[in-house]
Amino acid sequence: MSTKTISVLVPVYNGADTLARCIESVLAQDYPDFELLVVDDCSTDGTPEVIDRYRDRMRTLRNPANSGIARTYNRALSESSGEIVFMIASDCGLSSRDYLSRVVKHFDDPSVGAVTGKAIMPDFDRAAAHERIFTRLNLLDVNEPDTAVHQVNFVEVRCDAFRRSVLEAVGGLNEDLFRSNEDQDLSIRIARNGYSLLQDNSLAFELGFGGTEDSLGKLLSKQGQYANGQAYITVNYGVGSRQGLWTNENRRLRALHRMSQVASVPITAAAVVAALLWAPAWWVIAAMAALRGAYYYRLASDLRPAEKLAAMPLGLCCDAIYSTTFMVSTARWVLHGKSALNSSRAAGDGSSTQAVK
């Protein structure tokens, strides 16, 4: 067994409903040398009470103000010491007692910078309807039968292990990204420094929807957060990828999905202008909406009939939110000077790699 020390870092914000499962799954690990550090990002629900139940079995911190995932992880990183840093979201849980023992073995290869596992939702059939729909609309690769190890273009910082020396070399997580896409930015910088990113699909972790995703409104707002972060990635690193995007089916489909979302509003706007000059173009707009709705219906094809129907208007809403936010945020990041030429957080050696969430 590898003798590397592990620091398990858990940021939490309003995670009272899921944090206990996460903590217990970590404390149950059979790995002999790990520490658990939970950082409360100023939760306003019952999270502090949950933390108190386990305070004697782990280390805890509380941020002085709500800081977001990147800054919270960076604080936890500075307060921990393990050679391997394991970052796990508070709404996730490790599915086996030997998860840490198995993930750490990948770091015997000095070229490996980060390792992620495979998300599963054991109770997917009993999950809330909006959670089931958005799992499909965002093309989340949950409950896939594949158990192989693949090189990927980014890890998602929801249940991932990192080599501490690599995290320190690239400067930690990018705090310009408050709520999303910090995973892509970090992955790009790790890859640019010559390290590989692996997904071991034999390592299963349970994915949940925590306090920031527990309603339809919050899930819709996440589309805007994703788009804002993706705009940052595009401004900083441009378009183009390598190392696992176009050879990984799920990552490829997700990339194409996000590209189609970005294009949806400009294409629709152009069609509306054309329709003002040529009335039959309104039929073109109707056909475009119908095709896009059919696309989302197909993504939700394994769900219940009502959920499949709901996926169509919700998908169109996601298109509008994502595309509009992406365009506005792209302009904002450019105007604020957040480009690869002058962002120290985005700096790194080698050629750039684009990751699509």
C-alpha cells in the first residue's frame, strides 16, 4: 500500500442535508494516514450543528465571509499538509471503504497530476424531478457502466485527488472564479505543466444535489454561473483542446452541447431580424425552436413522460440563459483585462488546453 499522506478537504455551504453522509463516508475509509478538514463557508442552515457532531474526529474551519469554492479550497490547502490533496464536495459521498487506498495508487506514476472517479446516483429513480431532468440536460455522466481508466481534459473538483506539489506549482485554484469552472481553469494549468489527468471509472462516488442546487430556480441559475466561468476560460485560453476531449465520448458530447447553447441566441436573434424583413422567416424560427425542444426531449428519453415534456421548455430556458450570460460575460472579462496575457492565475508553461464543462 502507498504510504503517501492524504488531506481530505470538504468545503460546505448550506449542506446540512448531505454533509453527514459525506463526512461518514470519509471517516469510514480504510486508508491508514489521512486527515479530514471541513470548512464552513458561512452556512445559514443547520450545517454548523452537523459539523459539531463530528468535531472531535476531524479539523474544522469557518470562513469569516462567504468566499466561494475556490477561495475556500485554497484556505483549506494552506491549512493542510498531506502529500495528496483529496477535494470532495459536501453533497458527494465515497461509495467504498477503500476509495482513498485505490485512488492514491495512481500517484505512484510521477506524471499523474490529478485523478477523478465516476459519479453515480443510486437513487436516481427516486430523485426529485428537477434533479433528474437537469442531470440529463447537462449531460452528467452518472451511472455509466464503464469501469476503465481514461485520460481526460479536466477533472471536476467534486471528488478528485491532486498531487500537492502540482497544486502549489500552479498556484492553487483561481479565485477570480467564484462559483463555477474553477475546475477547468485548474485542470488546464495542471495539463500545461506537463501532468496527466485521469478518470478511474472503477472508483465510484455518490453525487448529490446540495443546498445550492435544491430547487428549480437554483439549477437554472447554475446555467448562468457555468456560462460566466466558461466565458472566462474562453477569454483566457481560447478554443481548442487535447488529451482526452475528442477521444472521450461524454466530454465530447458536453463540449458540443455547450457550443450549441452559446450559438442559440445569436442565431435566433439573426432569424428574428430576418423575419422582420421577410415574414416567412418566422417559420424558420418556429422550426429551430421545435428542433431544439426535440433535442432536449431526446436527452431526457429515459425519464418519465411528464419529465420528458418538461425537459423541452426547461432546455430552451437553459439555452437562453447560457448563451446570453456567455456573451455578456465574455465582454466583461475582456474589459476587465482577464486574459491569459495578464492573469497570473492563468499562467503556466506549455501550450494551452481548453476544457468544456
